[in-house]
Amino acid sequence: MTDAFKQQLTAIQEQAAALMQSISGFCQQFDLDAATVDRVSTLEQAIDVFLTQSHAVPAPQPVSDPLPDTLNDLFASPVDQQLIGFLDDILLASSDVVFVQDRLGRYTYSNVASTEVLGVERTSLLGKSFQDLELPQETVELFNAQREAVIERKKPISGEVLLPTIYQQSKAYHYTFSPIRGADGNVEAIIFTAKDINDRQRALMALQASEEKYRFLFDAATDAILIIDVSTGVILNANWNAARQLGYSRKELFQLTIDDIEAPMDSAYRTTIYQRLERDGDVVFEHVYRRKNQSEIPVEISAQIIEYEDRLAIQSFVRDITERKQTEGELYQSEEKFRQLAENIRELFWLCDPILERYIYVSPACERVWGYDSEYFYENPFFLLEIVHPDDRAFVEHNMGLESSGNGVDMEYRIIKPNGDVRWVHDRSFPVINSAGEAYRLVGIAEDITERKQAETALRQSEARYRAIVEDQTELVCRWLPDGTFCFVNEAFCRFFDLQIGASHDPSLVLPFSMDCQHGKDMLKTVSRSNPVFTTEQAERTAKGELRWLQWTNRAIFDDRNQVIEVQSVGCDITDRKQAEAATHRLNAELEQRVAIRTAELRQINDELVTEIVERKQAERRLNLVLQAAKLGSWEWELETGGMLGSEQFKANLGSLADAELSAQTFFERIHSDDQEQVRQLMQQGVQTHTDVETECRCVWNDGSTHWIWIFGRPTYNSAGKPVKLSGICLDITDRKRTEQALQASQSKLNELRS
């Protein structure tokens, strides 16, 4: 065997052995299907046969053709031709790229894989060089440089390169240029082998991406993450949040064990946790950790067994549950307050599920109001119908149907208690709406109103006696509410104004004094329980159109809270007196006019100015007195800056608002949430339309109580027509609102009497 042949055969044997190793590594790295495993096994057997038999092959005779078509053309003897043909079959079946070039860079051999990568037929490839193929210029330059380096150094050179293919844009290959030496030791040819490493690169990239994702999630997790050695308890790793929450640096944490940061744990509890961890592989439990400053934090730990750097470890996700614990404590306190409230109020409080038609909660007042223990209603949600008076049963059943549909109901009905007593019950319910807009709960309050019903009956009887007395009076008698609404007028009143009996609610009727008159309002505010009477005079026209003067003697009627709920007025005709007074006033006016004319002639311009100043000051004092007497608060809102100025009464009407807190923002914060948007829109509309703003709304004081206020405002504009200020007044009308509610209740009683 010649030296050149030995060298060539040795190089081919090395390439075959490398191919065998690559195939073995490829099989270990990837899961292959059965068909692929069979093909790989056949290829491995063929390569093994080649490596075994190639050692006994004699040297072939040199060929005269410098560009042989196949490996068979490189050898002359029949034995050589048989072996080389077998080797050619192996290389043709290989998925690796294999080709041979002479010293001039011309292809002398190529297998099928190389022609597929280069996109050229084997027969047309022979004799060509890298420059003749459609390879990227940088690849051609790289391969030529590598080939020249192998010829010069006589040593293999390896690297990685991207080669274009006919199937996809490019593939990554690991290549080797190996020298084939002649008898004289010089390099006669170059054999090139390249292995597709796309799968390996993808696997490495996927592994790297997975590790990067894990590291990113590990470091960016909001929860603390600890990795702890199972056998020693040493902290092997921890993320930044773990160090931050515990007050250590990560370097300090790696020098600690889990016992250094955990609060002492009951041994039985610890055993249970480890048993569950060994059985299931993971466990979630609550514990307490200690910070570096020895303060404690309640935590929820999700632990699992993992393999970490060739050892068993526990990976723990630790969440700070301080807020949750506080919320749980607050929830318990809230539930306790609710229970104490529900069990101690006199009214019956109940809660039911309208969908399942069952009571969820019935307070202990159930026996006092409905006469039976709450267990009756838990067992039978329709037990109420069994105790309702027969005359009211259909009415209650209808309303219970409305409640089942998720509607609030306000009803009064009679029940029969176990001892046979008939009692009146006022039952109010309202729905609780969930986020989907569905009524999933019904809340109700029931109270015994028997005494109130009895009082109403006595009141009706008293009203009848009262009416019989006042109807015989010749004076005008009426009753009215503080807002000017009439509750009652007698026949003399109707005759004076030519009204039909029962027309006492005609909105055209006027009060004994005009409610637009500030004096009248002030008079009503001056009364008290100890001084309930005040007198007013008012000009009225009779049914015949005659102007008559009436003197009204008004007596205020108070409720238990000393609030005026009604005024009774008796009117007397004082027209003759008023006419005499008018004549006297007319004469006095004429005399004063003559004096004023003469005085005006003697006064100098300076006196007129002084008088004007005095009058203005007096007007301001009167205005301030009026505002104080009426408890009107004045305010100004700078629209551009949002700043607000207000009088002390204005702040008092908003619930003792401090100077430092007064601004447009704090003003709207005091407005009840249900009224805020309406007030904002009205003020914006007034500014945009150059109109006054007037509205009534609720506000919430510091003590949590709700009050009604009346707000009036007028916008001010600069010379360019830009709104700059909104000024106005504010009045607490809570008493009036409550009086209106009382009036409505009284009106309802009166309507019932009339019906």
C-alpha cells in the first residue's frame, strides 16, 4: 500500500469514525422514531464494516485522469475498487456534507448531501471551484483561505458556517478541512466534511432562552424565592425580593440557613409539612419569617422538591400576607360589629337569597317583632305567610313575589302572634346588586308599629274634633308647613278666597306672608318652643277683587327635636286700620318730602357723598346681618386656580371645614357621592350659558352625618367674556327637608282620613 493511499485511507477512516461519533451523539440528544432508528442502525453497521475491512486493503494504482468522477476512479485494482465502492456507498448515504478538492480548489469528489446543499448535480460539480458556485462571497473567501491554510500547515482546520440550501434560506454546519498527503508528505488534496448543527444550535438556543427566562422570572418575581438544601437547610439561592423583604443582601442570605430566618415552628406542624412535601412533592402553608432587624412578617409559602446543582433542594415561593392578615382581622371585627348591631337593635334585621328563596340571617329580634323564633323562618322561608292576618295575606304574598324578583318593597301588614295578639309590622327591604348587575341578596328591616298605628287612630279622632271647632270660627284659620304648603283651611278661609272645600292644596294659594320675603323667613326662624307665636300682616285680594289687609297670628308647632313642623295661623281683617295708617303715612310722607326738598337745596355735594357712603355701609351691615340671621354662607370660586373663599357660615354648612382644607376639590368632596356629578354639571352649565346656578344637594359632615344644603351661584366674566369667578351663597336646609318628610307623612294621614 502506497503512502499516498495510506494517508488518503487514514483520512477517510478518521472521517468515518467522526461520522460514527456524530451519529451516536445525535441519537442520544434527540428522540427518534422507529424508522429513523432503523436507518441510523444500518448506516452504523455499514461504517463499522468499512472500518474493519479497510485495514487489509492493498494500495491501488494511480489514475491518469486528474479529475475522476467517483472514488472508484481513484483506485485501480479490483480489490481496491470493491472496497472504495463500498466506502462510496457509505458516503453517499451519509447526511453529512463530504467532498474532495485538489490543490487548485477543483472538486474531485462529492456525496449526495453536498450536492443537495450546493444545489448542483454531482456530474456537473466535478472540476468546478468555490468561485463557480452560487455561494456568498464571504463564504467563498473563507473556504479558499481555509483550504490554503490546510495545504500550508498540513493540519485539519474546523469551524462553523451558514450555507444556503435549496430547502431553506440557510443552515448552520460544523465543518473540517483535512489534508490528504502524497508519498512525499505534501498535501495532494483536501477532504471537506460538514455536519448539520441546526438542531444542536436550536437546542442550545432553547436551553439558553429557557435559562434566561427562568433567571428573569426568578429575579423579577414579586414574591420572595428561596432555594434551600434539603439535608443542611442552607440557603443556596435567593432572588432580590427575598433579600429586600428580609432586609439582607443576597450575599448575606447565602451564609444563612432556613432556621436563621424562620420563627420557631411547632415540631408536629413541621413534621406534617415535610410528610406532605415528601408525599406530594409540593405543599402550601403559612408561617412567620424574621427580618434582619428581628421584626416578623406573616408569609404564605409554596414549597416544592427540585433538583438543584446535583442535589435535592426545596424551592419556596414566599408571599408577604401582612395586608391579608390585617384584612382578615378587620373582616372579623366588621362581622363582630355587625353581629352586635343586629342582635341589639330593636328592629328585626333579616337577609335572604332571592334566587334560592331562603333566609341567610334573621336577627334575635325576630321573636319580639314576628312573635316566633328565627328557626321557624330558616326551616320554612314562607312561614311569614302563615302568621300574617288573613285580610293582609294576599297583599304580603304579592310583595314577597316582588322581593323574589329582586325588587325592594316597603309594606305594612298585621300579624297574629302565638298568644292571639294582632300587631302591626312595618317591613322594608332593598336588593343588594353584584358586579353583574344582578340582585343576589335581599336585606330587610321590620319593626312593630302597633303603637304608631294606635296613635294615628287617636290623631284622626283629634283632627275630627279640631275641625268641628275651627269650622265655626269667623276668622280665617289655616295650617301650613315651613315651605309654604297648606295642610288645612277652614270655611271662612275658603269664602274669603272663593275656594271650594277641599281645594286647600291649590298651588295658587299664598301664605299669610310671602315666602320670597326675607322678613317672613326671619320671623319663622325666631320662634322657639318657649316663644312660639309671631304676628304678620299681609295684603290679600278677596274673591271680588277687593284688596284687604289681614293680620295673622301664627303659632309654630314643634316636634320632639324642637324643629318646626307646622304653623297654625288665624287671620283678622284690619283693612280699616291699615287705611287710616296709610293716610297718616301719606301725610307724613308729603311733609317729609317738602322738608327733604328744602334740606337738599342746602346740602353740599360733599354731604351727598358722605350720605351715600354711610348708606352703603349700612346696606353692607344689613346684608351681613341678613346673612348671619338666615345662616347663609357666602362663597367665591376662582375658576382658573380652583381656589375657594368662604365665610364661617359657609364652612359650618359644610360641616366645620377648616381654612386649610377649603378649595374647590374639598368642597366637592363634601358633596354626597350621589349628588357630586349633578352639582358639577349644573355649575359648568351655568358658566357656559351665563346663567345663575341653583340646586339642592346633600353633603357629608366630619361626623359622617348627611345634611341638605341649598346652593346659589352666579358666574362673573372678564372684559374678554372669559369666566373668572363663580360667587354665591349656601344655606343648610336639612330642617326643611326633614319637615317636608314629616309633611308628606302628615299629608298621607290626611288623605287617608279623607278617603
